[in-house]
Amino acid sequence: MTGLQIRLLAIIALAIGAFFLFDLDQWLTLERFKTEYARLIGYRDAHPVLATLAFAGIYIAVTGLSLPGATVLTLAGGALFGLVWGTLIVSFASSIGATLAFLTARFLFRDAVKSRFGDRLAAIDAGLAKDGPYYLFSLRLVPLFPFFVINLAMGLTEIRTFTFYWVSQLGMLAGTIVYVNAGTQLARIDSLSGILSPPLVGAFVLLGLFPLAARKFVETFPR
């Protein structure tokens, strides 16, 4: 590792360590948000621009550092800003944060992984060069795969940063709308597990598989 990589890794480790050392994760729970909801609404009404920027900044930091709490923040976006503005803010903040995590993994670990698993990584890169956007779009749609794992794993490949960004924003949009909309009905939510019903998860899975299936069909269709 270079000196710059070591310093960046140290800063990230300190930030993550401070997050848990000072129990900041307790602020990103559904119960705590519901408790502080009235106060947050008052602050939003008094300082709408600052509240928006602060919320977006916190969301970007949480997703960029791959910290727990993005789901609660997505619900908070709906509860604080409504469906339209909440979706807009969360969509951009989550995509920017994901891209930061992607770039961090690429900068810190790509060379090390390539030197050790060069042949295997080359095969993955070859597949992504052909189906990368479709594959990433499918992963983003299927809620069974943790988004932070996708961010870090994709950083180890050669997929272009801009492609990662726009495909991620488009692929995460459906799930974002579902959670932001749920956040607009915050009083009815008792747990995070009840937001995605089995039929809805199944629909996302089918929707996620559709781009790859359609591409394969087009490739095998006689011309």
C-alpha cells in the first residue's frame, strides 16, 4: 500500500470506530427517529435548506462508509420531506454515497486483489465488460443483496465509475420509492422487516432478472 492509501484507510477506520465508540448508531434506529420526529420536523420547517443539506450529507456519509442505518434514513427521507422530495434527495444521496464506497474500495484494494487473484478477476471483468450494466442493474433491483456489499465488490472490478453511478441510481429507484413512501406513513411502521412483503420481494427479483433474460434472448434470437 502507498502512503496515501494507508492514510485514507486510517481515516476511514477512525471514522467508523468513532461512529460505534460514541454510539452514534443509536440515532439511526427506527425507534429513535420516531422519538425525535417532532423535533426534526420543527427544525426542517425553521431551516428547510439547511435541513435538506444536512440530511443529504449524513446519508452520503453513512452509505459512503458502509455504515448501518441507510434503511432508516430512507424512511426518514419520506417522513421529513414527503414522497417526491424525499425520493429525489435519497436517490441522489444514496447513489453518491454508493459511488464513494465504490471508489474507496477501488483505490484501496483493487491492486492488491488483482495481484493475488488476477486470473479470476480478469474473468469477472470480461463478463462485466459484456453484461456489466445489466448485471449491476439486476443486483440493485433485488433486495436480497446488501447494497454496501455490491458497492465494495464492484469497486474491485473495472466497471466505469459513471456507469456504476447511473445504473445504481436507476436500479435503486424502485426500492427507494417503496421505502420513502413507507416513511410518509411512519406512525404505522413498527419494524423494518414488514416493509417488504414476500410478494413485493418476488416482484423485485423477477424485475431484476428481466434485463439479463431479455439480453440473452436477443443474443440467441436468429437474425
